[in-house]
Amino acid sequence: MGASGNDDAKTSSIGLNEALAVKRALGDQAIADEVEPEAEYLCVRLRDRRYAIPIGQVAEVLSPTTVTRVPHMPDHVRGVFNRHGKITAVLDLAAFSGIEGEESPKRLVVVQHEQLEAAVPVSEVVGLVQVRMSAIEPPLAHLVGELAFVTGQIDADGGILSVLDARILLENSRVRRG
């Protein structure tokens, strides 16, 4: 191969992040913004806290239904309900965070990861938001221990959204003891 062949190999090996950094350094922010990856999140509210859930982790949004309490379950498991012929657990995010739970939730958001799924009662489904990956910041320090399922935060128009990771929530709920 000639010199031009080697130059082509070098050009193709530059990663997306490096290309974005070069474009920003050159002052071409508009082009960099066009190619920066985005993700879609479902925004929900639980009392005064707002969460963003990656849309790929949301199986369904339901109207409230009758939840049956199960004896001897941890506080964070509110109960179970019949969803399309199978039993689905209802996890109370408020119990994890030490705030008062929502007695009359407006919606149940069914989150999923691999074979695990559960419903989370919320006060409101706010809507969908597109977020640039670079806009997701680490979570506030006090949330790291308190809410292990919060993996980041987004500064949105209406305030801070805590990024909820369904994988962590579901895996911790499966093994957590009350």
C-alpha cells in the first residue's frame, strides 16, 4: 500500500469521541452536536423527585390496579398484581429513599432487565426527553449510597432528573433483605 493507504487507515481508526473533540476544538460545535449520540428517557415524578428511565428499560406504563400485599416481604416490595396473566412485583422507590410513598399512584411504570421486571408506582409520567450522552453527569454524592439505582443526573428545563438504572434496581430488589 502507498502512503495514501496508510493515511486512510489512520483516518478510519479515529473514534467518535476523538472526532467530536477535534470538531469542538476547531469551533465546529454545530457539526459535533449533530453526530453526538443521544438517548431517549421516560421522565416520571414520585412526589417531589423526578427520575429519567432509559426507554429501553421500560416495558409498559399502566393505569393503577389492585396490588395484593404479600406477607413477610421487605418494605420496598409493595406487593404483586396480575399483568397479562403473570405475577408482577410492585417496588416502592420511596421505601429505598426514605420518603413517604405514593398512596394513590397515577401510573405504574413496568421496568425490565433481561428476565427481571417489576412495576414502580409514580405520581406522574411527565413525558419523553432526548438527552445527549455528554449531558449526563455523575449523581450527587449523597445519592450514591442512598439510592444505588441512581446512576447519573440530567439538568433539564424543569430541574434535575435522576437517571434510574432498572438493572441495578431489579437486581438489588431480588437479593435485598428487609
